[in-house]
Amino acid sequence: MRQRFMRRFVGLEKYSRGVAWTIIAGYAAQIVVAGVIGHYVIQSGFTAGTVAVSFILALFIATRMRGLNNIVHECSHATFTQNRHDNTVMGSVCASLVMGCFKDYRDEHLSHHAHLGDYEHDMDLAGIEDLRIHEPLSWSTLMRHVTNPFLGRHLPYYLGVNLSRRDGKRYRLLKMSLIIGSGIILAYQPATALLFIGLPFLFIYPTINYWTDCLDHAGLVQSEDELDASRNVLAPKPVRILFFPRNDCFHLVHHLFPQVPARHLEATHRVLAEDPIYQEKQHAIRPAHRSISSAMAETI
């Protein structure tokens, strides 16, 4: 399949430097604006309405953090913007905004592509081996993945602040500045800090990352066939825009053709869907709930 389609997917356009920075600024601005709106919402007191709006805003902020993290992912493949050095710079900035380290992420993630599901060499999945994403899907494993976040079991694996200097001193300074700024907000506006910084970063964002990893690979990573080792999530467009920013719902497509920029993954999926072999793969063309249900039925 790669041999048949490789030439069609070579040289797909990446973002220019200006457009790429605008996208990054857009995600950062959405986080700030949502936090400011939330701050003014809770000034009227905590009612059922303000609590509901506050949670929605916190959820939205976490999905924008996920968007920044997805840009880190694209930059690790040098597919976000045209210049390779720009990918490193932008990846480092976005990683810093979510308290990560770009170079650590890049090394772990590229090992994931080279050794998918091999816990000795796949550093991405090896870090979460104890969460048993590799186990075949059943009702019990599905319920475990659903309930783990509510019990906090995923937090030791998905929550962390990486203050290493590996990306460079200026990126460490950026992270320290964000921590200090958050501390100042906590001191003067504790409710705002807890609801619109703490809750999104400390719980919702790690939970989205965990559940996304489950959707991408749960029950599949032990497959020897790459076409069966990852899953596309064919959710409605509004759901994808909110919870799968940067087209990361097309995870099988990404594993087959990691050189394809994220902006082209949906179009690439449509091209692949014309292929008979791809059409036979339930994790490629079926909606996520049907794909998971079929996998569970086969296991049972």
C-alpha cells in the first residue's frame, strides 16, 4: 500500500512560517480569552449556571492545550512548517506552553513509530505500560479505561512538568514564567486559577491525552500488521474540531504515512478509502464506536 500511494503523498504543502506562528498564537489566545471570560463569569457567584459554564470553559481550554500538544507532534515529524529549524523552534515553544520538552517528546514519539507496541523500544507506550492499553478490548477493559481518570490512575503517567534545559535556557525560562504567572493569579484570584488553569492542566488535559491514546491504540498495539495496529476515529466534524484538533483523529493514516502534514490527513484518508485493502480494515473506515464494538465482539 505504501508503494502504491507514496508518490501521491510526497511533497504535500506545509504551512509557511507566518501562517504557522498565527496558528500557534490562535491556540494560545483562545486559552487566554476563555480564561478571562471564565473569570468574569464566576464574579457573579457560583450557581448551577456559572458552574456549568465554568466547566465548559475549562474543557475548552484543555482541548486548546491538546491542540498545542498536537503541534508539538507535527513538529517532531517536521511536517508543521516548511523549514526544519522552524519546526524545532515552534515545537519547543508549544511544548513549553504545556510544560513539556520538545526534544524528549520527539525522541519518544519517533521510537513509537519505529517500534509500535514493543515495550522494550517504544518509549512512548513503555511509559504507560502499567495502564495496559495493549490488552484486548472487552467490557471490563473498556470500563477500566473509562473509569481510570475518575480514580486518578492515569495522572502519574500523563501529568508532569518538564523543566529540563534540553530545549534551551529560553524555553525553560518561558516555563518558569508561566509557573510564576500562574502562582500570582492563584494568590490574587484563587477561584480563577483553580478553575481555568489548575482544572484544565492538572486533570482534563491529561484525561484527554489518555483517552485519545486509548482510541488510537487500545487493544491493537500487539498486531503485527500495521493496518490493524492503529485506529481512525471517524467522529462528526464538530467533535473532531473540539476534541481532535489538528486532524489527530486519523491516527491510522498518520502511522501509515507519517510524512503527511496533519492538514492533509483527512484528504489522505479519503484517497486511501478507495483502496480495497484499506476498505476491509474496520479500524480504518468504521466510526470509532462500531470499530471498538467489533473488536470487543471478536475478542469475546
